[in-house]
Amino acid sequence: LGSFRLGELAALVGGEVVGDPERRVEAVRPLDVAGPADLSFLTHPRYREQAEASRAGALLLAEDARGLASAADLLVCPDPYHALSRILDHVHPRPAVTPGIHPTAVIGEGCTIDPSASVGPYAVLGEECTVGPGAVIGPHVCLGPRCSVGAGATLHAHAVLYDRVTVGAGTVVHSGAVLGADGFGYATHGGAQVKVPQVGTVTLEEEVEIGANSAVDRATFETTRIGRGSKLDNLVQVGHNVQIGRDCLLCGQSGIAGSARIGDRVVFAGQAGAAGHLTVGDDVQVAAQAAVLGSVESGRVGGAPAVDLASWRRQVVALHKLPEALRRLSRLEKELARLREREAGTRATGVETD
Amino acid sequence: LGSFRLGELAALVGGEVVGDPERRVEAVRPLDVAGPADLSFLTHPRYREQAEASRAGALLLAEDARGLASAADLLVCPDPYHALSRILDHVHPRPAVTPGIHPTAVIGEGCTIDPSASVGPYAVLGEECTVGPGAVIGPHVCLGPRCSVGAGATLHAHAVLYDRVTVGAGTVVHSGAVLGADGFGYATHGGAQVKVPQVGTVTLEEEVEIGANSAVDRATFETTRIGRGSKLDNLVQVGHNVQIGRDCLLCGQSGIAGSARIGDRVVFAGQAGAAGHLTVGDDVQVAAQAAVLGSVESGRVGGAPAVDLASWRRQVVALHKLPEALRRLSRLEKELARLREREAGTRATGVETD
Amino acid sequence: LGSFRLGELAALVGGEVVGDPERRVEAVRPLDVAGPADLSFLTHPRYREQAEASRAGALLLAEDARGLASAADLLVCPDPYHALSRILDHVHPRPAVTPGIHPTAVIGEGCTIDPSASVGPYAVLGEECTVGPGAVIGPHVCLGPRCSVGAGATLHAHAVLYDRVTVGAGTVVHSGAVLGADGFGYATHGGAQVKVPQVGTVTLEEEVEIGANSAVDRATFETTRIGRGSKLDNLVQVGHNVQIGRDCLLCGQSGIAGSARIGDRVVFAGQAGAAGHLTVGDDVQVAAQAAVLGSVESGRVGGAPAVDLASWRRQVVALHKLPEALRRLSRLEKELARLREREAGTRATGVETD
């Protein structure tokens, strides 16, 4: 790593230095471990006290944190988390790709591999694959026949693509991810499960990211599709025929069942799921562990089965009160029974009965 | 792909042509993309309108859809989804297996590999493994010592078998699946977790299918068993000592904890789970995200903890009404308190008190 | 396997023989399959009847089962499950490690590999990795640059470590586990997800175990840490920056979201999850499928969102009664309405109105 002027970093992210723009920064580190040679950052108000106690030489923060009680030089910008992303790219540039095909790689007939691409040790490419400029095929990656890997895409060690899978430019596939395995389709016939051949494939558009050990199944026909800029975390399951829009976030261990259609900018939090053959509209946010069992047009949902988030929260609060409410209900019934008896007595005798 | 007479396909599936049996079909495609040279299919009434609007030259459908308003030639049969499966097998035959052992494969001492089997690049077989006729060992597959792979079985790229695992004839294991890793068994002793050696193994019977990145743990003793014809989707977890019957379906991200016994034809929907040391009877169906925490003899269950499906649905409806019900309860209490006060006043004075 | 004197096994685990200490044991097997040459075991009272019916020649059991009706020779000890673990280690010793580097392994520049370590076929080690004495690097394992694998650690076939990951002494990583893939960090900017570079790494301390196909993400900065003796089951997700203490158990398919801090001896049952940026105290036990959405100091929790276990159980019972309770509530409202009408009549006329 090198050393960077704070003023240079401010120019990079369109921010303003409050303090000394000549301050040298050698690394970016969290508040609790940063020292005088480090830039640290305050991206959430919950960490304000920690920021004031930090020994960091410089602090990246938002406009509304400008008044922080700190001796650090400040880098003020409108969106410090986004700025952090850009500064990290600048301070920790990705290692340069070493072009070329490792001698142990097995390359099928008819493959077209750009000379600027890198193919690692023990990679196995089926026939007629295409690998674009600057793409990186990591060690032990397997591509089935007729796969296409776009420019600048990265397949990390041990990623597996079945046949005919398309990976868009700039897309990243992490280790252990499996793209294009058979969809889970069986016709139950006489009590047995008869496999429905899955003759489609998988398409990842540009700038997609697929987490470690996630699985995206091939379509029964045509293609399962993950739209441009969508990001899948680790251990995510995407069933056959699913269509996912752009700029979605699918957090760890979430799952989308077959033939569901997910809009743009949709977020599934951790361990959430959607049933098959439904539609989730643009910008919908699904809470952790929620089960989306019917189509959702918009808004935020939670619970299993998922309902709108405000309803779910009311249900959770109400459920917490339920055991006591049942006792209150029993008391009411007893009281009312007593009233009824008394009333019956009054009606029968015209006087109080006890 | 070739071209097929509709009459030929009807004979294959025992169906009836309504229209021209000489109609040529080149591919099978979904309703919305099929054209005049394609066979499409209507396997669920929800798609009837789409079927009527389809440009497909031929349509596969059930008896009760015979009256469809369509110019297409019809292939009518009792179970169109099952027929679809058979037609796809006919139209898209599996690529022939190229027998032989890739020169880069590492074969342990004492292995017996049928000459008609295929062993891919970089496969590693431990000592004394057996591979049956027509079996396919994909690239990068690892077999521990003394594994057995049955006739016609397929282990896709990057499948991993620990030692002594048995894979039945015709069974398919998808990429990244791990069979026979140690079960999760520890004796807590003085606050620390002491590993209990897992000296059993795993048996997959015939015609089983294991999805991508699923894990089936070896037994502590004896064997974890998946019964004939059962199908596991992706990212499914099967704990040590589990016994799964025949023709079960375990959907994506479902999990069965250690020592559970699952009957025949059981279905676990996505993200559902079963606790350890319990029994699930034949034909039980477990809803998505349900948590089976006790034994279930029969029927359908849902919820966490799982109860019979009708009860769960009633609970879900009731929970939705609960926040309002709590308000109703409070109103009742107030009214009753007022009545009680009034009654007390009446009894005390003999007249109305307000 | 050899043959062992019961007295020798008793000495090993500090137990007492009731019966013949010269009894020979050839294998350890479960109650239902053990025969006269086997040692079996009773580690849970639920299996007492099975133990009495067992044909095992010898039985390992706890003090309070000493009175068992059985002709077997007994090995009585305070903690039979822990004793079982030690006896299995004795009877089934781990296969000896064959030191050396397989000729097909690709070793980066500047690696330091202890001569007593084993590196399997097709392993790929990046530059400047360190492998300690007696460590086992299985076939197809990939290590990124500058990884460190401690003495006696085992990386099973197809484990993947990204760069700079540290694996402590005696730690076991099962097949398909991925350590150090990028954390799931994006800055949403203008509707798009901008990747926040993940420049930290992962540290597994000593005697950790990571299950098959689990994923532990690298930290954004610094390190994601799994404390000494903690065990992760299969398909477990650990997000970036997470800190897990010592001797924890994370069961199958559980997940810990980013930046959460988990104490010592914490248990997450199957499919449970914790949200990010929270703290879970020492000895907390989280029930299956529970969703920990806020910090928990101590005790046992269940439900989604998780509450203390006793409350959750009361909620479950109450929810079961809820549909009927709603009917009771409606009846009460009707009765009260009738009373009110009657009362109104009484007040208006001074006499009964019906």
C-alpha cells in the first residue's frame, strides 16, 4: 500500500476537507483500531461515540456529523459509505490479472479465449466456450460446453458452470457456486418421481455477483436470468426459470423457488424465501426469514407467511400479549356468567339472589 | 435436434391427436415463446388463457382441456406433465457417455472401473473404489477410499464422496454435493466440545438425485440412507444417521437433523426442517419453512413448530385478526367494568347511580 | 480393527466394569445391531428398553443405569457419551498421515510446508503459504496467497481458502467449505449496488471444525474470527466481521449476519439465524429456526423474532388456542350487547323488555 493525501481522497469522492488536506493516510481502518496514519469512517450514527474516541488521524463522515468532537482531520461528503467504497478501490487496487492459460488447464475443442484473459491451474473448459478480455477463470473452475464468460468477469476457484451458461461482463462468481445444475422438476407418476429433463440454461447479466456455494438452477426451457447489477450472497438458492431483475440484493441463505419473477432493486434479507410461480414487484423489501407465499406488488413485508411489515410488527406485538389476553378473556367469561346468573335470578325473583 | 411427427409423440406417451398427426415438431417450448414448429404444453389450468393465445403449432394437454380455443393440433393425454417428461427425454436425448479414464485422473490402488464408465479430468479416486458400467465420474470429482458407484450413475463435476460411500445405480449427484462428511456429534465435556468419531458412512440407493451443494453426513455408526427414487434439491442438509424412505422430495434448503426417520413419498417444501430423533410417516407433506419438532404420522403440516396444515392456516388467519381482537377485548373489559360498577350502584342504592 | 479388553477400555475412560473385565470387544455398534463381540452404549434414558433387548456383549452406560436388566458385561462411567468419544478414538484411530507433496500439487513461490505435512493431488497453494507439522491438505484444496495452516489441521478435499486466511492448529475444514470469500457489502448509490471492497480476512483459531459447504466471509477490514474449539455444521453462513467466541455449536443451515458478536459456548440450533450488528452473550442457546433480531444477554431463546424460550412456548400454546378464543370473544361481545340492550330497556321502562 502507498500513502495518500487527504485532499487527493476528497477530490476522488467529491468531498470537503475540514482540517489539513496535506494529512497523509496509509490505510483505511475501523474506528477502534485506527491510528494517526489511518483514515477511519463514520457511516452510521450509532458509532458516533466510538468516532469521537477514535485515534484515527483522519475521519470520513457525513455532513450531519461535521460537528463531531474530534482532533482528526475530517473528510466530509454526502454519502460516506459510497465514498468509502471508492476510496478502498483506490487504496487497495485489485491485483493485476496475469494473462495466459496455465499449462494444467484442460481446454475443450473450439474454445475462444481472449489473450488478455487468465485461466488458472486445473481449470476445465468444455468445447466451444468463449472467455472475454480480462476475464479471470480461477483454479479448478469447470465450464461445461458452450459457456460464455464476459469481459472482466471473475470466476473464483472451484466455481462450476454446467453447459451453455452465460456470465455477463464484470460479473463475479465466488468459490463453490454452481450455475446451471438441473432444476428440481419431477412428474409424480404412480408414486414415483419421474425427472423432467431441464433443457434450458442460466444467464447472469453484467455486474452480477454470486456468493460462495450459492446455486442457480438452469431453466426447464429457455433461461433462468439474474439481471444486471444484482448481488447474491452465500448459500442462496435460485430455482429453475426464475427471473430476477436489476440491482437486487439476495442476502445469505435466502431462496427463490421455481418460476418466480422478481422485480428490480428487490431485497431479500437473510434466510427469507419466496414460493414458486409468483411475482414480487420493484423495490419490495423482504424481512429476514420471511416466507413470501403470494405475489407482492410493493412495499416491505415480513413474517411467515409474509404480510406487510407494519402488520407483521403489530402481529408480533400482539402475539407477545396473547397469553395474558387469553387469561383476561377467561376472566371476562366468568364475570359475564356471574352477571348472567344474577340477571336470571333477578328476573326470576325480582330480587337479588345473593 | 431432429424433427418429430406429432403422431409418433402421441404413440410414445399413449395420447390421442386431435388434429393432424403428420404435424412436424422440431422443439418443445413454453407457451409464450413457442412458434408453429414447436410443441408447447398446458400442464396447469392457470395457464389456459396463455395456451389459447400461444402461437405453438401443437399443444400437449389434459383431457379436460380438450375444448381449448386454439388452432393448434392437440396431443391429449391423461397426465400431460408426465408425458412432457417422456417427450423431452425423446427429443433431447442425453449426450452419449464417452467411455474411458482421462489421463489426468488419479486412480488409487485396487480400483475396479468398468470399461464402459467415464472418468473425467482431474478426478481423484481413493483405493479400492468400484465404478459400474456406464457410470460417469465428472471432472474434479473426489472419491475417498472404498466408494462404490453403481451402473449408470452420474457424479457431476466437483461432487465429493468421503470414504466407503455407496451410490446406487442410476443415481445422480450434482456439483458441489458432499456425501459422507462427518456427522455433527460432540460430547460437551467441561465446557468444551469433544468430537465423537463418525465411523459409519452414507448409502444412496438407486435412482436417487442429490442437488448442487447439498450435504449428506456419514452416520456415527452404520449408514445414513437415502431410499430408492428420492430426490434432494440444492443446499439440502441431511444429518448423520438419518433414514429417508423411497420417492421423497426434499426441496431447496430444507434440512433433516440427525437420526430422524423419514417415510416413503414424504415431501419437504423449501426451507422446511425436521428436528433430530423423530419419525415422519409415509406421504407426509411439510409446508415451506415449517419446523417439524415432533413425530408426524400422516397428513400435511405447516408452521413453526409444525401443526396439521388446516390448524396452521386457521392460526395464520387468527393471528392476522389478533391486533384488532386485543382492542375488542379491552373494550369489552371497559364495558363490563362499567356494568359492574352500575350493578354495584344499583345493589347499593336500589336506583340508578348515573 | 483389533480386539480390546473391556477392562482396558474402562481404564481408558476412568470407568468401572460390572461383570467380566476380560471380555473382548471387537467393535462399537448401536444397540439394535450389536452382537456378542461388540460394545454398545446407552447414552440417553429414552433408549433403556432397547438396551435391555440388545444382544451386545458389553454395554457402556451411566451410573444411574447400573441396574439395567441385561446379561451384558457393563462399563459404568459418569459421562458415557464422552467416554464413547474416547473409546471410538481408541478403537478407530485416524489413518496415519502420509507426509509429502503430491507431484500434481501446484505450490506457489515462497511457501513453507513442513516435511511432516501432506499435500494431496491437485492442491493449489498461492504464494507464501505456511503449512504446519502434520497438517493435511486434501485433494483439490485451494489456498490463496499468504494463507497459514496450523499444526495438525486438516483441510478436506475441495476446501477453498481465499488469500491470507489463518487456520489454527488442530482445526478441521470439511469439503466444499469456503473461507474468506468477499463479505456482502454494497453501498446503494443511485439505485445501483456499489461493491465495498472487502480487504480483511478470516481467522479460525485452534480446534475449530467447519462443516461441508459452509461459508465464512472475510472481514471488510481486519478479520472475521471463529474462536477456539467452536464447531460449525454443514451449510452454515457466517457474514463478514462476525466474531464468534469459544466452544460454540452452530448447527446445520444456521447463519450469522455481518458484524454480529457471539459469545462463548453459544448454541444455534438448525436453521436459526442472527441479524447483523448485535451481541449474543455467553452460553445463550438459540432454538431451531429462531431469528435473533436483537442482542441477547443470556438464557435460551426461540421464535421469530426470538424471545426467551419460556415466553415463546407460551406464545405457541396460546396461538394454538387463538382461533377458538376469537369465537369466544365474539360470543362475549354478543352477550354483552344483549345485556346492554336489556339494561337500556330496564333503564328506559323500569321493567323487563322481553
